[in-house]
Amino acid sequence: MSIRCKYLTCDKLDTAELRCVSYKCDDMSVLKNKDKTYSEHSHLDKDDPCFGYIQLYYYTNPLLYVTTPPMKCLFGVNKKGKNNFEMNLQFTDYEEDSTMGQFFEFVQGIEFMAMKHLGLTEDDADRFVSQIRYDKEDKYDPNLCVKLPFYYNRFSTDLYSDYSSAVNIFHIAKFARVECDLYIDKIWRLNDLFYMKWKCKIIHIL
């Protein structure tokens, strides 16, 4: 059976049920990430040298899953370093289109919630790296940077099209219309900056 989008749109989700659970690294002297172990802590300061990560839970699920409205994939799939692939989905007409506007506010609201949980204020809010991207000249609608997970030399993102049974992630055209199942699962810290990446599980080319 082929995989299809779940159509779990943001209006069907209750963000009040989103929880953050903090994990501390047990031994920072362990160098390899795959060998590190973590323990749950009721409170973890954002600047704790043993800061591990924050796991997101939606009810009992260790991630939040959502289906986007139809969006433009602006540049196709871009490779950013080794085994790191991403695409940019535009919030087209989000100020006039109520469905797109609702999705934009949903994504933005979750980022604000994460910043609040971390204890970031106006003074250090720039330590949270938003995945909502704006062009410098403010000519275009913002877009959402989405990661395509890639493990063991293969994508863990499924892809299907209304028009073809033979589709390839690298052949997604610029400005292609897509709808995607996305998820977020963790907040992590790197070089004193905090990241909460949206990851793509399914791409439906429209």
C-alpha cells in the first residue's frame, strides 16, 4: 500500500497538549554523540554545560505531526553539507489566505512556545534560530526551511505525485506545488544557539 499524507492539518491540533521534557547529558567527556547517554530532568537551564536536548511530546507521541496546506517549494531540494538536505516552502499570500495564515501562525506560535520554555527573553531571543525565513528586502512572502532526513545513505522521506508513478526527490522542480507531512521532535543546542527543525516525512507533488 502506498503512503499518503495524513491530512492532519493545524486546525485539528491542540497546541496546549504540546509538552517539553528536558534531558541532560550524563557525561560530557564522552566525545561521540552516538555513545552519549541522557537523563530526564525536571528543570534544565539553557546555559547548563550538560544541556542535552528537549524532547517534544504531543500527548504521548514523542513528536508533533502536521500536514501543510499546498505550498510552493521555492528552490527544489538543496544539499547543505554532507547528508544534509532541505527545501523551502513558501507561505504564499499568508496575509490574505486564511488557511495559509493559520498555518504560519501555528508554526510561529510553536517557535514562541519553545523560546519561552528555554527562558529566552527579548535580550537573547536571537539565540533561537527560527526556521521561518524572510528575504532581506522584504519583497516576498516568508518561507519555512524544512529538513529532509537522510540516514544510512537514503532518504526517510516518502514522495508521491498526482501525475507520475516515477518521481525522485532531486527532480522536484523550483516552485513546484506540494503538500507535506512535517514533524518536529527535539530542541537542541549548538554553539550556544538553539534549533527546532521541521522535518519532512511525506511529500505530495500536486
